[in-house]
Amino acid sequence: MKKEMLFIATLFVATTSIANAQEIKTNEAPQTTSLETLVTEQKNIENAQQLEASKLQNDLDAAKQLEQEQKIAEAQHKADLQAQKQIEKENKAELKRQKEILKSQKKVAKQTVRLQKAQDKYNSRNGKYVQLKAAGKLTPIDELKTKSQLLDLQTDIKKQEIELKRVTMEFETLTK
């Protein structure tokens, strides 16, 4: 495509130069054509063609330069877009990390509340057990049932403590 355009442009320049030379020739007063005049005219035509060819080459060089500048600008634009996408990706990852930290904090808080409730329940039942035992109002069967309930509550407290440690460790891992 570029070669065709170059060929067409060169042909155009040559045709234009010849036409210009013929106009100059016809506009001059009729002279006797001598061999020197013909040689001079031929040189003038060749010089005009060379001048047009150099103009065409300069235009072609300028077009190539412009095309290269456009390619460079396009590459820079792509690089800028990639950098912007990378920054957005990093920001998104940081935002996700912050959300995970907040979620983990909420889990720690909820687990702490569960543990406190389990401990309060144990303390309440244990307090009642101690009062009833001190008053002598517990039958051996009631005493065994109450001790069983207290053991279940202690087991629940230990489970809650383990879960709290696990959730706390997750939180600490996320914040490091």
C-alpha cells in the first residue's frame, strides 16, 4: 500500500514537473531551438523532478515520523492504563483485606460475648447450687443433675475459649 502510494506520488510529481516545464516552454517567446537550449530545458526538467522528489521524500519522512510518534504515544497510553489498572487492583485488594479484618474483629467480639454469657450462666447455676447445698435442700439425684449441668457448662466454656483463641489468631494473622 505504501509502495503504491509512493509510486503514484512520484508519477504525479513527474507528470506535474513535465507539465510545468512544457508551460514554461510554451510561454517563452519562440526561439530557435538549439541543442544547448534542449539540454538546458532537460536539466531544468530533471532539477524540477528532483526537487519534487525530495519534497515528496520529505513529506514521506514526516509521515513516518508522525506515525512513529503516534505509536510511541499509543504505547505510553497503554502503559499508563496498565499502571492505573494495577493501582486499582491493589486498592481493591487492600479494601478487601480491610473488610476481612473488620469481619474478623466482629467475630472476635461476638465470640467474646458468647464466652461471657457461658461464664455468667455457669456462675449463676453454680451460685444456686452452692446455696441449695448449703441450705441442705438438694437431694442426691438433684445434686448429680446439677453437677452434670455444671460440667456441661464448663465444657461449653472451654469450647468457647478455644473458639475465641482461634478467631483471635485469625485476626492477628490478618493484621500482620
